[in-house]
Amino acid sequence: MTPDEPGRALEAAWREQWGRLTALLVAQYRRLDLAEDGLADAFEAAARTWPRDGVPDNPPAWLLTSARRRVLDRLRAEAVAARRLPVLAVETELQEEAQRVMADAGEPVRDERLRLVMLCAHPALSRENAAALTLRMVIGVSTADIARLFLMPTATMAARLTRSRKALAGERFEVPHGAELRARVGRAADVAYLAFTAGYAPPSGPELVRRDLAGEAIRLARLLRELLPGRADLDGLLGLMLLQHSRRDARLVDDTLVLLPDQDRSRWHADEIHEALAILTPYVTAPGTPYLLQALIAAEHAIAPHPDATDWPRIVERYDELVEIADSPVIRLNRAVAVSEADGPLAGLRALDGLELPGHRLPGVRGELLARVGRTDDARAELAHAIELCDNEPERAHLVSRLAALD
């Protein structure tokens, strides 16, 4: 055994098995707090003992057995405190069951993980709390990391997670059916994209892309697609994330924001683009879903060898479809940008008429379009307003440079 083998095995188990093991523990004990605490204790025990005793032949089974023992210890303590007899399983039976379950990577484990995802997507939780709980329970992101990713103190995030677990106490641990299943899947997809958006376009702070959060969101999207294959909305979601994330290295050069038309396309991640295009190709002529249409729009940029080759009229058509099924101010803002590229800045400004959207992006776009038509004073006013509203440092620096260029 090499010195770093236990660490690699433990890291692999954390990334690949956390959600599976959590789902099995929740399925057995029906308590999120017990599952999470027991599994965390098991990983802590592994970090102490594997370097000394060696990596077990079946690490997931070892972790599951260890976690169950810790859960049972907790139940014993609670039972004593409540002065009632606990219902306990025989330790040897737990070991045999752990070996059997983890040796089977098929439908039973898949179903338990799906139940856990659906539980975290329960409508009793806000989207933000559902996203945090999903990252914690399904992916295994630490509370401290989730707090950092969502820009809040660790204690605040810990309290949110505790409230979320309590809100789900007594809820059924099962996969719903029919309309409720569709709603839960949609909510789970929204949770993944919310986490991705928080990483790809943080509203404040010094970073333009928080790759760790975006990466965890993509991992969640992959899990959803694995658990529920053949769904256009989930295929579109993963394709959209991969295409947007593929441009991360080209968006910031020397701490300076680089807009899409000016990006060095050789710095885009070709492997992620190819994977996304392979996912999306069967849907090019299929009826659109919101995530699928956004992904197909992103694909138009990915397949253009240079900015002048971008099929802007086709992008406008996709946005028109998107407005029909999922209208929102953000979608209309992005459509106006596409219209300005296809039909000129005046057409883009007309597309912005009557649009209201909090934050700096609307005045920023309006300022750019006003500058293109020569209305410099109006452009200055819009860009100055955008600067006042912008808390993200790279984006704010870009707006300041654009205003300085007008002056």
C-alpha cells in the first residue's frame, strides 16, 4: 500500500458514494440527521483507521457498516434518554447486509438515491434551501463549503440546513408519481441550475466564475440524468451547463472580463462542448423545453468557428420559442441582445422597451446599445447607473472601462 492510497480511496468514496450511502441510511432510518451524522462519523473513522490498517476490500460496505453502528449508538442513547427499549439489528446481520447491498450497484441503490433527490426537492423548502440541502445530502459538500459557495456565514448555513431537515421530518421517503413526480423533477433541475448560476455568475464578490460550485452543480445534473434517463429537460440541463462552463477559462484574462464575441475560442474546453453537442443533437428538431432551448442557443455559439459566423437569426428564433413557454425578464434581456446582433442596435433597444429587471445587467445592456447608435449622453447615464448597481468586481471593472471609453 502506497502512503497516499488511503487518502485517494477515501476521496473517491466521498465523491462517488456519499449520495448512495446517505440514501440507504435515510431509507432504513427515515431521518436525515441520523444519516448525515452517522456517515460523517464513518468517514472520520476511515480517515483515522485506513492509513493504519489499510483500505478495506469493499470501502463502501465498510463505511455503510460503520455509519449504521454510529446511528444505532445514537438511537440507543436516545432510547435510554426517553426510557424506552430500542429496536436493534444484530451487528453481524448489518455487516452481511452492507456487503450484499453495496455489491449490487443496480436498481435498489438507484431507487434509494432517487428517493433522496426527490425528498430534497420537496416543495416545503425554498429553492435556495433545497439547493443547499441537496448539495449537502446528495453530493456531500460540507456545510462550510456550501456556506462559502452561497456567500453566507457557516453558522447561518448550518441553521438553514437544520431547519430544512426539520421541515422534512415525517415526509414520505418515496418517488412520487404523475404530476407530482414531474414537479419534483423540475424542481430538482431548477435546484441544480440555481447552484450552477450562483457559481457561473456570482452577484457579488471578487470572482467572475466560482468553478467549485459550478462543478458541483454539474455533478448533480449528471446524477439526475443518470437516475432519470431519456428526459429532454434533464438532457438539456446538462448540455446547457457543459456549454456555459466550457467557456470559463476564456471569460477572464488578467482579471479582466472578456465578453463572448471577444473570447479566445481556443481556450474553450472542447471535450465538454463535444459531450454537450452529442447530448443535444437528437433534440435539434424536437419540441423545446426551457433548458433544452437555452442549451440549443448556447450550442449555436459553440459551433461557430468565429463570432462573425454566429447564426444570430436562428438564436432569435430559439429565444422566441423560449418566450412562448418560459417568459421572464432575463430571457427577454438576452433576446434583446440577440436581436441587436441580428437586426441592429435600434431593434435591440426596441426589444428592451417596457422591460424591468433588478440589478445592473439591464442598464448595462441598454448603455451598450445606446452607445452603438451614437446616443452617447444617454449611454453614459445608463452605464453609470449599472456601475452603481453592480457588486461583482470583474463586471464592475468592465462597466467602468466602457464608461471611460465613451468619455
